[in-house]
Amino acid sequence: MNIENNGFYGDFGGAFIPEMLYHNVNELKENYLKIIESESFKKEFSNLLKDYVGRPTPLYFAKRLSEKYNTNVFLKREDLNHTGAHKINNTVGQILVAKKMNKKRIIAETGAGQHGVATATVCALMGLECIVYMGEVDIKRQAPNVARMKMLGAEVRPAISGSKTLKDATNEAIRDWIANPVDTYYLIGSVVGPHPYPDMVARFQSIISEEMKLQLQEKTGRDYPDRIIACIGGGSNAAGAFYHYLENEKVELIAVEADGLGIATGETAATTQVGSEGIIHGSKTLLMQNEEGQITEPYSISAGLDYPGVGPLHAHLFKSGRGIFLGATDQEALDAAYELTKLEGIIPALESAHALAALHKIDFKADENVVVNLSGRGDKDMETYIRRLQ
């Protein structure tokens, strides 16, 4: 799916930014493709993905899960990456871009903490200063990841405005970037924000579907599945899983949002269902807002899906009909997590559990090949899992 030069996917994307951010964003836009398409970058990026991150990640045939749903279910095991999620694919790529641009100070936002940990990890690897903005609410519910970030040498700064979650952490990071335009690189964690971030992050995460093609060919004799299922907040893991199949109409692309307590309750993060077109964090996309255009607060049991918008690529997939967008409530995600744990011995992140919850919402054929992108592991969510089991 082609992106236009000005950063639009159909009606969505672009760079809607204040004048004070123009230099920062334009500097990145003018340099990112030259950097990531150079042979030296490709070699270093590939070597780090292999020897540091631990790629390729397995494409695991989930035998007992397949038997339950009477179809062939494969799990793309992004949970087995170093740091426990897909986020490291992007941070490795962006830290190399930052170094090529001679940036010494790295800032990031995080919700569930996985992107924060992945950013702190690559900053430690490269010896760069790291500041991670995180909502005060998320700091409390994702304490293990906060501890990891601090151990890795990052400074974790709480966002105490608004809902004190991911949206507010992003706001704080943008303010920091405006105040420190020369030496600071903003390492965005999802396919959101002003162009070129959605395009750049999708490119770095596309390693997921690149590997998937080779693995499916080996396991099934065909390099594409019938369906790909991925959870979506901002949408980086989904973008990576979908990337090499965007133009292949034989593949059904299924994105699963967080319905929270249910769409009708208002306690939800299902942007495509309750949102409308607007601008958030420098990009035109679908977002949750009131009649005056003020952003409304999302809710999800999963900190990584607790965002009031989706990336512009996903907004385009939704509006064009290329993607199918489903939802899973908190309870459905919890049930799916417990099911995977009992059937396959794998504890997923709460974000990934939303994707797994879609399995009982779809009528499968027995001979279908279905890939669920298992975007992260459940260590960070153990307190929630244990509390809900009691």
C-alpha cells in the first residue's frame, strides 16, 4: 500500500504540527529514507536483529488451540524477542537513525512499558541518555517495566495531566522535543504521530511479515495465510504483521481493538467504533473526541491499547474496507489469555490476548491457515492476571 510523499494513506496521515516542531520533523523527513536505505544501515540493523534481538522469531503451530477452533492456528512469537515484545524491532532501527543524525539525547513515550523498556535497552546498548514519559496511572499498573527501565539507566518521568496514561505521556514527550530541538531525538513507539513516523515504524516492524512469508512457505507450501489477526492500539505490531500482505487481497487482515468494559459503557478504547476523523499528535486519523473536538479518555485493562486513536495506516484500512476491525472486552481478553496458557503453556501480554480473543468470533474453515501475532509476553501483566483469578 503506497504512501504519498506528504505522508498520507488515502485520507489519513500527514504532519499537522506547530511551527516550533517543524525543524525537528522536517530534519527527520529529509534524512530517514537516505539512512535506512543505505547498505551500511541495512547491514547493522540486520545484524542487531539477528544477534541482539534474537530474530527470526518462531512461527509456532498451536496444535491444541487449532483443535479447539477446528482450523490451523499459527502464533508469530514476538513475545520471544529480547525485552519480550515486538517493540524492540522499531527501537533498534530508530536508535541507529538517531546516531546517524548525531543525536545524543533520546526521549520516548510508553503505555504498557514495553516500548519504554525497548528504548531504554537500545540507549544502554548505544550509550545514549534516555528519558521515558509514562502516565502516572500506567507507572502504577506496570511496575515491573518501570523497574526495568530504571535498571537500564533511563529516567522515567510521570505524566500527571488528563487521564495520566499514554496520550498524556505522548503530550509530555512532544513538549520536551519542542524545548530541546537540537540534540534530542523523539523515538516514537507506534505507527502514530506526524509523517514520517508512521511510515518509518511500519518499515522497521515489517520484519514480522517478512519472516512470516518464508516461514509459511516452509510450513504450509504457501507464503501467505488466509487470515492474520493482531491487536491494535496505535497499531505497530499489526502494521508489521500486515505489511507484506497489504496488497494481497487473498489475505484477510483482522485488527482487534480494546472494547474495554463494552462500547455502550463509554469505558472503551475501540477507536474505529466510537471515533471520528480528526487530528491527534500531529496526524490526521480516527480518534475518540467529543462534539467540540476535544479528545475523550479511552479505557482498557491493557495499558498498551489505552490510546484514543489509531495510526493513519489503520484508519485507511478501516475506511477503505481492506481491514476487518473487531473488538474484545477486558473479560474476553482475560479469558483468551487463560485459554492460551492452559492449552499451549504460553502466557501472553494483555495486548496480545485481545487478538487471541478474536478466535471465538470468527467462523473458520478446517483447512484455513490463521496467524495470530503474539506481540508480547505476559510477565508485565501477572499482577492483573493473578488478581482477576482470585
